[in-house]
Amino acid sequence: MNSKDVVVAPERLERWLAGFAERHGETSAVASADSVIVTAADGASAQCRVPFPPLVVPGSEPAAALMAHALRDRRVGVILVRRGGHAAGVFDGHTLVASKVGSRYVQGRTAAGGQSQQRFARRREKQAREAFEAAADVAVRIVVPYERSLDAVVLGGDKAAVTQVMDDARLAPLRELVVDPLLAVPDPKLAVLRKTPEQFRSVRIRVTEPEVGQPARM
């Protein structure tokens, strides 16, 4: 079997699934709270990860339920952190309704040794701590006021940096709202923040196809 990962926007999901059936034959689907697995006549499968789980499937149409679920507008808080830069925002559907970005200088690593290296490490640690505190301040100011109306919180950037920011006690109300995945983003500028719905709304699909010459399942 050959596997690959694809990312499909909700608006394209219906056509993508139709194309999968055209390429691989008649399909069937089964659903769980966090995934929909579509299996085709030739043995190919598409494991679709549900954005903003859980998925509720009324009746017996998992694929249709996934499409409707993915297309739904939600209020989502976004917190992006990289060493030296941060951004926080709240989206209603595609619309950014509140936001703030900022940056703090954090020195890079050095090859120096001895006492100089120790002084440098302490200075760098202090700069990083202040940067993370500034990021938490922004998240508290921008995202926390919307906490009761949020459907989810999405995090992005450097995992270690985001973890330190989210450890701030003032952000405790947001922790249970955090959903996967951690977004891969460059330095968090406003333009980067505005594009995050393209990632957090999309459906991530693991496609597995039979080897050439492998017989189809009967």
C-alpha cells in the first residue's frame, strides 16, 4: 500500500470525495467522533480527520455529515507563538474580529564557552521568559474575553513556546477548548494570522492506495 497526506478545504471536500470515487470505484464510509474512513472498491481508503470534533452523524451518511460539519462557521480563538514573536486573534468564520501581534527580541545561540556562555544563556533565558509573558498578556487581552462564546482554540508556532505561554494561569479557561492540530506557521505577523483559517478549517486526509498490480478487494 502507498500512503500520502492531503489537506482539503471544506468547500472542495465534496468534489475531492467524488474524484476519489471516480478513481477507485464505488465507496462506502464509516464514521467515529474524530474521523470518517472512506473505502473504495479497489481497496483504496481515505481516512478523513474531523476538524473540531466530535462529529455527529444523523442517519447513515457519514461523508455528507462530515461535509456539513466542516463547512459550519465557528468562533475560534487563535494563539500563535514563536521565540520572539506572537499573535492572537478571534475569528467568526473567516472574519477576524479581534487581533493583536507583537514581538520581543530573543538572542540566538552562541558558540562561546565558559563564563561568557553562562552569562549569555541567562540573558537569553530572561529574554525568552519576557517574550512568553508578553505573548500571554496579548492572549489574555484578545482571546480570554471571548472565552464563553468560543467553539475552539487553535494554537500554532513553536510547540515548546506555545506550551510555556499556555501554562500561564490566566489562560486556564482556554485550555479545555484547545483542538489539534498545532499549526505550522512562520513568524506570527498579522498576514500570517489572517491566513490561519485556511489551515484550521481544512480536512486532513490520509490516502492509502493499493500497489500497482495488487488485486482489488472482493
